[in-house]
Amino acid sequence: MANYQQVIDVIKSGSKFLIASHAHPDGDGIGSTIALGKGLERMGKKVVMFNADKVPYNLQFLPYSNEVVDKLGDAAFDATFMVDCSQRDRISGDVAKAQKNSLGKIVLIDHHLFSAAESDIICVDENAAATGEVVLKLFKLIGTKISPEIATLLFCTFVVDSGSFRYSNTSAGLLRDAADLIEAGASPWAISQALDESNPPATIKLLRLVLETFDMADGIGWVVLSQQMLKEASASVDVAEEFINYPRSIKGIEVAVLFRELKTGKWKISFRSKDRVDVYKIAACFKGGGHAHAAGCTIEGDLASIKAMVLGEVRKHL
Ligand SMILES: [Mn+2]
């Protein structure tokens, strides 16, 4: 389903492009957005890089992250690239509201399994560890020179989505690509420090509160992060991305679940699995998405019933 040639044709025939990823962006969403944007600029194209949410604090070190905008105005584009995100409404903000004809051709560049993509061109490589790997392949096919900044952006997408080259998606191809990026100027240690060793002190306070909620049964481990905890720790929600790894780190836990309160009555549920459970199938039961080992969904209701429903579904997959 990776139609690289069709994407290349769109790039060659257009001059003004919009690039956008899902709201609450992660390192792959933002890194791919900016890397693709800067690569297109190198080809002489005009580019707008969009995200409905602010770039998270731990990704603001990325080159050109200050050029990502959260408003569109009434510009029109030859094509819109949706990166790391198969649904337009997950992009939210002005892009979700925009008229289809002002967005031009919709081009999906992604590595997620998806059910309903509203795109004209689909360039999805489900074997890629990160959307950044798909973007790099595209650049290699076009012959775009990888600047040190683009190398940094793409390397960041690899680190984030492969758990620092530890997860099952870490292929020989990914490591070869990573080697190319280091040769092009990416610095692994500088990127890892910026990503993982630059937390604000409130992170620890929040983690303490979240770990208090840890519970486990039948190979499932879970934690809860409420708005009340964010308030108590004076922390922002973007410091909590990795908290789900604590329940997963326990021996015998096959599936880890993080219940995160987005606002009163609205919960984001994240799933991580170690080996045999395909958590994408679990998330899909609740209209979510993701991958076999990392997936998520959003559910409205009270925590007790959401917990019962979600954990009940997880049990069926164990
Ligand atoms: Mn990704």
C-alpha cells in the first residue's frame, strides 16, 4: 500500500503544500511533519507545517519546531500530507474544519494499520517502525540530500517509535537507516538527552501519584492519571507519555494499560503489549487505532465503568 511513485508525482506537480499530523503530537508526528516540510523546501516548494497542539516541551529542541503553526488562515494548497495519522479529524483544529478543495489532494504518509483512510493517495508502510522511516525512503527515492537538521528530525522519529531501538519493530533496515542518519549529522546522545533526560521536576511528583494507582491481575497491569493529579503535581500531561512503561516492566504482565483523563468524563486509554497480544485489536473495539504492541482509544464515561469494560475486553485477548 506504499505508493511512493504517486507521492513523488504529487510533489513534482505541485508548489504549495500543507503538512499536518495528529493533535497531541509525539516525536514521530512532529519529527515527520518538519522533516518532510524541510525536505520539500529544499526542492523549492512552499510549505506550511501544522499541528493543532503546541509542540510538547521535550520536542522543542527539534530544528525548526518553532515553525509549526496552529492556525491555517484561508490558504489553499496543491496537496495536504497527513503524516503519522490516518484520520483527518484526529488532526483537529483548522485542518479538520477546512474545505476539502482548499486542502488539495490528500496524501497519507504513515505506518499505522488503518481501517478507513479518507485519502486520495495512500503511502502506508506497515513494516516501517516510524513514519519517519517512510519519509526517509521517499527522500532516498527522490534523491533529496539529507541535511544534519533533517537527519536529527528523522532520527528522533526512529528513537521515539522504536523505544530507542528496543521494540520488536527494530529491524536491520531501521538500523541501517539510522546509520545513514548519523553519517548525515544526527547525534544519538544529544537526541536521547533532549528526549529522555530533560524532564521538569514535576514529572517525578506526577509519576509518584500515578504509580500509587498501580494494580494488576491476570497478566494485565494498569495505572491511572487524572486531571486532579496533574493539578496536584503542577504538571502538564505531555510529561506522562512514558508512564505506561512502568506497568509493562513487571514480569508476567503481558498488557499494560494507562487510563488518562483528558477532561472530565473523557478518557484516553493507551495499551502496550509485550508479545502475543495484538492491542490494536483491543483499541479497535473502541474505535481506536495503533499497532500490534502500542495502541490507544478515547472513551467517554466514568472511570469505574470504563475500567471494567476495557479490562474485560483485554482479558478476552489474553
Ligand atoms: Mn508513528
